[in-house]
Amino acid sequence: QYFKAVASTCGFEENECFVAVFEPQGMLDHTSEWHLVDITKPDHKIYHGKCPYKDLEGIQPCDMSIKMFDDYSIARTKDKSQ
């Protein structure tokens, strides 16, 4: 509901804004699991991946790249040509 409200309030259209959503991480598990969604379709995962936490420690969220999503992807549901 939150993402749809943001999309509506900001006037985002499909393929204009993407969000990386990180799953809760336990204290003993040093792997971050995440998925990337288009804010207008938050129930449709574009990428779903896992990444060692140590690989994320030195970067800011905006530093994540498409290559990083590709490298750690478990499942990619969107055609790479798009």
C-alpha cells in the first residue's frame, strides 16, 4: 500500500521509479536478501537476490548498480533488453 501511495502522490508512472526492498536480517545470518520492484507494481519482483552483508557495508543505497543486481540475482523476471 505504501509504494502505491507514493507512486500516486508523486505521479510516478511505470518504469519511472524503482525500489530495492531488503528483507529483515537476523543477527547470525550475514547474508542480505532483497528484491527490486517498480514502485507502481510493488507485488512484481524484477530482481530477487542475496548478497553477503560485507559486500554492502562500504556502499550507500544509491551506489548499487545494475551489475550488482545481476551478480547477486537469484531470479530475474524482467527481460534484460528493457
